[in-house]
Amino acid sequence: MDVFFVSDDVPVLHFTLTSFQISVRCLLQPTKTLILRYRMMFSRKPVTAAALLILVMNVCRGNGLTCHRGEYQRGNECCPVCPTGSRVKTHCTEFTITSCLPCTEGTFMSQPTGRRQCFLCSTCVESSGLKINTSCTTTSDAVCEPLEGFYCLESTENGCMTAQRHTSCQPGQYIRQKGTAFTDTKCSDCSSGTFSNGTFTSCQPHTQCESINLKAGTASTDAECGEQSSDRTRAVTGAVVGIYFLLISGYVAIRYFSRKKKNGIQTDEEKQMQTVPKCR
């Protein structure tokens, strides 16, 4: 250990103590700081090596300040943190402790803090495909979840930040896997001989027509059966109705002419009776 003087007969020790991790840089603190602390601590008393060691360690401690759990560093002070749901109003000093204020509505603080401001609550916007799962409090943020028919694109530890509508399967496809709150819908194409309008969870086989297959099935529509048979039925029905109408018409005509003929004979008889001379 070497001793030398820088000013005012103040000794400075030049040494290395590995166990205390004191670096040479600590010993090169401004001379005025050493002199001031020296005068405050020892005044004009004789200076010993132990006293100088304490002085140097106090100077160095300011550079390597480590605060404990439940504290935060503010300059050369370790201030107590504010509890969950609150924020720092004023920082501590050498003579006062930290003062705190509760978070206001729309803000939160989920852990003890040394911050001056609380965090803003998240908003669950419908235009982003979100709805509220858990409302915001002063101690926890709001938790959002996807709307019905949407899935989460960007998730957080507890919720969702952005959502998107599930994919809609097209005609000719079936829903291979339904969408969830965190996965999109998956679609697959129908195989030959089957169909789906896009809402089926599996493709359906085309109907096998027993009589006439008027329209063949496609990947998105079923086969259509029996339409031609229906046309034939309508034709037969029309023919029957026509024949019935003709029969009725014929019957009415016969009755009409029969009555007219009968009326004509009576008229002739009346004429003959009018021509017979009357007896006097």
C-alpha cells in the first residue's frame, strides 16, 4: 500500500482489495470530494489507515449502488416502490420516503413500480374483431378475445390484440377443420361424385336417380332427378282434362240441339191447327 499527497496534506491510499472489488478508478475521484468527506468525518483528528479505507469505500459505494427487492434507484438513493395499482407521486429523498397515488380510471399498474405514470388500459374494438373478455381494473389490463366467427392474429400473454374473420369455404369445398378463437377454418375440395355448397363438414355423394337423371350433379350441386317424368305426368293430366272438356261440351251440344228440335215440332203443329176451319 502506497501513500502520497495531492493537496492540503490529505493522504490518498493507492491499493487493490480484490475481496471488496475496489477498482483503481474509485481512487481517482475528484480531490474536493475526498477532502470534503475527510473534513466532515475526521475534522483535525489524526488520520489512520482504517479511517482512510472507510472514506474510500464510502466514495466508491456511490458508484456501485445496488437496491434491494422492493426498491428502485433514484440517483444515489434506493426508494421504496409503490404498490400494485398505484404510481409514484414524488420520489424519495435522503430524508423522505416515496409517496404514491392510485391509478385513475382507464389506467392500471399490474406490479409494484417506481414509475410516475400508470399504463393505459387496452380497448377491445369490434372493428378489429375483438370483444371484452375481462374488463380493465387498476391492477390489471383488459383482456380481449375474438368475436364469434373470428380468430386471433396477434395474441398476448392473457388475450388477443388483433383478430380476423374465419375463411369461408367456396362451393365445391367442404370444411375440413372448423375455425376456433386461435385458428382459421381449413377447406378442402370435394372428390369426383360428391358435392358441397361450402357449408358442409364433408362432401355428400350425388343422388342416384332411379328413373331419369335430368341434370347431372357437380362439385357444388346435387343431381336433379325426375323432372322429365313430371313433364309427362303433366301432359297426361292435360290430355285427360281436354277429353273431359270435350265430353262435357258434346253433352251440352246434344242437349241443346235436342231441345231446339223439340221446340221446332211444336211450332209446326200449332200452325196446322190454325189452318183448320172452325165449325159454325
